[in-house]
Amino acid sequence: MARFHSRNPHFSRRALLGGMPAGCAAALPVGEASAHVKLSKDAVRFKKLSADDRTCRSCALFVAPSSCAFVEGPIEPEGTCWIWRARGA
């Protein structure tokens, strides 16, 4: 089996794999008709209280009153995580 060698000295498998969950989550369709596995709160580094204006309530993935299209279980509307997306973006 051939091995992949990058010519870019800043390329690493860790960097590639580390960016995959965010990219995969952003590529999934949002809607009731789409079926996908939801991520755990730990996987998205969920925090119950946001330190800025990036709250679940202002996220495009938020489903009122207390759930998320991508995170399993109930969530706090004033919480946040790393898959937060601006509405209309």
C-alpha cells in the first residue's frame, strides 16, 4: 500500500483529523427530514453558560425550546459549544 507524504511541512494527520468533526457537522443538512446521529455534549465541548453572545439561542442549529439539531439531549438556551453557527450564515 502506498504511503501519503505531504510536501507541506505544516501538514499533519492530527491537524487533518482534528478539523474533521467541525467540517462534517457543517456539511450535514439541518431539517426534520434529515436523519443523522447526534453528537454528545462532551464531543462538542458544551458549556451551560456562554461567555459571549454565541449562545445556543442565537445559533442556527438551535431547536426551541431546549434542543439542538446536532447535540443529543436537552440543552440550555444560554449555553454554547464549538459547532455554534450564526443564523443565516
